[in-house]
Amino acid sequence: MDRLTLSWLVLMGLTTVTLLFARHGDAGRSVGIAGVALLLALAVTKGREILLHYLELDHAGPGWRLAMTGWLVLLCGAILLVTAAGALGWVGPR
């Protein structure tokens, strides 16, 4: 099996896990801050898989891989921070 096919299978598996987990938030139930952190970790994992194997950053220098992975982590960290701030009542309607 070639690397792109394996990568596609990994992405499909991660997407399935994401969909099954996020489905628990239906009907007004929230997955909570830990659940959001898990979903964002899955998003980072999927994004890194796409960057490395579909955009071929695995052949680029380590600086590019680190920069792009760092950007994904920073972005998802900011989303988690805003989500946590809203859940804790620090921001949003009062």
C-alpha cells in the first residue's frame, strides 16, 4: 500500500472518530472543554497529515514542518482558549 493511500485511510479514521465524538454534543448536551480539546487535537493531527503527505512537507526542511505544525497548534490553542473563556463565563452575553 502506498503512503498516500495509507494517509487517506488515517484521515478517514480520524474523521470518523471526530464525527462519532462530536455527535455526543447533540440535543443540547455539550462535550465540555476537555471534549473540545480532544476534537481540536484530532484537527491538528489531521491537518499535520495533510501538510506532510498531500502538500509534501515531509520532503521540505524541518523548519517548514515546525512552522506549519506550530501554526496549527497555535490556531487550535486560540480556539480552545476562546471556547474555555466562554464556557467559564469570562466572555459572552451576561
